[in-house]
Amino acid sequence: MSLTAQGLSWQDVAATAQKHRDDTIAKVKPAVSNPPGELPWNVTGIPSQLLPKDVLHITESPPESLLSQLSTGALTSTAVTTAFLQRAGLASKLVNCITELLPARALARAKALDDYYATRKKPVGPLHGLPISVKEHISMKDLDLNAGFISWVGQKGTSDALILRLLWSAGAVFYARTTEPQTLMHLETSSNIFGVTVNPYNTTLTSGGSSGGEGALVGLRGSCLGIGTDIGGSIRSPAANQGVFGLRPSSYRLPLDGFAATMIGEEHVVPVVGPLSTSLEGIKVFMKVLIDQKPWLHDPMLVPLPWKATGDLLRRDAGGKRKLRIGVLRDDGMVRPHPPILRGIDSVVSKLSSHPDIEIIDFPPYDHDRAWRIISSLYFADGAAEEKEAIDASGEPWRPLSKFIIKENPNMKSLSVTEVWRLTGERDAYRAAYTKHWNSIGTSLPGPEQKGELDVAAPLAKEDDMVDVILCPVGPGCAPPLNCARYWNYTSQWNLLDYPAVVFPTGLYCGAEDKVDKTYKPMNEKDEYNHELCEYHIVVYVVYDYLGRDRTDGNPTDKPETYTDAPISLQLVGRRYEDEKLIEALEMIMAAAKL
């Protein structure tokens, strides 16, 4: 039974949840240090000041390195789990990214795995002993399952989600649960239960959302591999904002059984679950381990598509050399990206342009405003009735970005069955048109606006001339100030099309070289809002403390240095169900650009 149903006010529910979080952090041994009272905006250097060298070494190792050492007995799961518990506890004190730590459960599991290795001299599975963090709305048996709603706090998971059971079978250790926003429908992480999760590189900026707890935790190296979900950018936004890797897989490749959310069962905009990691190899390991277990034997919604090994999925020339053709989409024609994002694209393109096996061509957008109209109409087909009920049941306040995506969304209304059919038909027609658009770039094939008899053989003849992947922004800027992530379409575009998309860091950060173009004339109201974020950032913005009370801060002289130290990340997009090819393309890009 929820705590609200037991008669607690929303404030008391929040205080209870926060006390529980604090109590779980307090149970970590050795004790988690308290940060100093005065902190810089960039807190990524604090762990090196407070944590022992062995903890730093473990937590700053990529998952593939840890797995190698765990599989040979060079490291114990107990040592690795203890290290990540300590760093995760500190991360939460710095950026508010944890809903609870699980020290007793995690260490018991780690000991069992260590005992198994000591007896059998082999790992239990490919993830043997590796700690993995989990977004809160993914069910864990007997633990809270609230999806960011005060009125759901106190509801317990009846079993572990299928994805967790598969990871457990492979040897994973679950040690941390992470924050998410009210409604799960923000590109930030802000709730009345735990407050705001901020960005460790600049705590005046957002961690992103809705998997922002995961993003912040991975960004602070309190996790090397975590689980997020994505219906409009919720894995990719946090990954980008913290400069880590994140994958939105194609739909129905990984199981969604056992997740808490509203509108369970809707199929017109299908959510996905996927990884965030400190390395691209971590992304690959996560996907391969799950798909190798044939999850479609448990969940009939999943496609029975085995994981393909990377290394031989790209085209090859007559001499056997891999070839990659990258379409560069710098601007979606609706909202122009901020200067740091354009600098990031230019930097990567410059490094790749001279590579003999990589071709760069422009990839113009096709009707991206139409895509947003369709997807924003389909997100809340019930008129957001379930969201409204879940928020209003406790009397908790509506967070600003909940109001934005629901109450201020001009495309949101309660749809009849006929209207859902019509919009779903529009979605599918747009997908078909975008396929023609993709096929036409760099080839002589007709685009979606060209009429004529369909030549079914033509695309096959031109397949080797087509773009392999699209390089594009993850958002219209780096991590924005709090409550300002109001443009989704650089990520939601690919949700509507159901294209796999992976976010990666460029190694660049916002700095003094990023100047505002004072001569720029915005294309529309959304573009003007984004341009003003770049020019003035924010004159007044609202910061929420952990209890959800607002505090108005701001400075009318704020300038673009507000974004100082924010990571510059980019997005690589592939065709539907070409997830493995997408990853191989990014491997080639990273090697060529020395990222």
C-alpha cells in the first residue's frame, strides 16, 4: 500500500523516502565521507580528494577491464562492490542521484560470487561480480516502485524485472537505484520525492532525464554500467550531459517486463530499455549478454534477433578495407544548436574528413517538425489522465517540466480510438517517407517528395552508395540550466522512427571559445527560446531543494560562461535493427578521430 493511502501528506512521504535513502547510504562501510561545505560548480574532482586510491582505481576502470580481472580472480566482487558503494554514496551527496543503496543485498551477492569462484575457479557468467546500477522504476522484489510519483511511494515490486533476472544469471550485482523525474517524461530529473538531480560537471545545469540519476552516477564514476529507459531521449540526454556513452536500442530487442509507468500497454510510441556506461565496450557487453540469453523465449514481444559480432558489418571494398559513409545532420531545421554543439560536430568531422575509408556528406533534415507533432500527439493518448491522477492523488505540486510536456503541450489531448489509428497511420507514413529520404542522400534515388512508379530494384542497386549512419546533435545545446530542457526533437525524432542511436563524448567541453552569434535571427518561437538560453542563459530560474520547495535564483548579467565545463557529446544514428552496425561504425569513428 502506498504511503499516501496510509494518510501521509506528500511532504511527509518525501521526508520518509529521503530518510530511507540517507539511512542506506549510512550503512555503507567504510563510511561515506561528507563533502566539504563549500563546493565548486564542477564537483568531478571531489572523489579524488575523499576516496582511497584503491577505490579510485577500481571505480575509474572501464567495465571491460573490471570484468577481465573479476573473471581471473585478480579482483574480488566484494572489493569492487564495496568500492562502487562508497563512490555512489558520495555521488549522491554531491548531485542527488540515488534513491537507495543496497549494501546488504549487494555484498551478500558479491560474497556468494566470490565463494563460487574460490570453489570452482571460474566465473558464474560473463558479468561475474560486476556492480550494475538500476533506474528506480525497474522493479526489484520487495523494494519501492514509485516511478517518480509521490502517490506511488510505498508500492513494492512483486518480483525482479525480467531484464534484472537475466543480468543476475550472467553474474551481475545490483547495488544502487537511481533517481527519475515526476511522470518519467522530462529531459531532466526533478521530482517532489527526492528533488533535483544536477550535473556533476556544472551543478547549475541539469543531469538530463529521465534516466538522469543514472547519467549523473555514471558521470561521477559511481557506476561503470547502468540501466536506463528511453521514450523520447531519456537515455541519450543524461549520457550526453555527463559525457558518457548511452544506447537507445531498436524496439523489442530487450525486455520491458516488470517496469512501473503510466500507460502500460500502449504501442504507438514504444519505450526501450538500454545501457549507460563509461565505455563503448560496456554498451556492447550489456547488449550481447542479454541477447545471447535469447530473451524472446521469455517475452514473446521481443524479436528473435541474435546479437551480431561487430567487426564485419560495414561495407568493404575490393581490397577488403572497411568503408563508412556518414551523413552529417548539423541542424534539424527547427532549432539551431548552440555554438559548442556545432564546434563538436566540426571537430569530429575535421578529424574524419582526411580518412581514406570514411566519406562525409551532408544529411539534410526531412520534415522534423512533422515528426514532433506526431509523437507529441501520441505520447498521452488518454489526455494524460493517468499522469494527472498519479500526481493529483497526493496533492504534490506539478513540476515545471511536467506542466510543459502535458499542460503546455498544444498537441496533447484525449484521443478517440479512431484518432489513435489516424496518428499511428501518420507515424508509419512518416517512417516510410524518411526511409526514402535516407535512401536518396548521396544517391540518384528519388526522395519522398518525388512522385512516380516505385522501382523496387533501385534501392538494392544503390545500397552501397547510401549513408550508413547519421552524425547529429543530441540536443540543441549542452546540458541546460534547470527546468529549461524544453526541446526534445533531436532525440524524440529517432524514437518516432525507431532508429537505434548511441551517444558518445567528443572529449570537448564548453569554454571561452564558444561565442554567441549576436547576428542570428531565430527561425521560430522554439528557436528563439533556445537562442536566448545561449545568449543570456536564464535571468530567473527555479531551483528545488530536496523537499520540493522552490527558491528563485538568477542574475540578469549571466552570460554563456554559465555552461563552463559542460561536456560536448554527439549522437550517431543507424537504421532500424542495425544496432550492431551502428556500434561498429562508432568504433571506427572513435579510432579514426582518436576519441
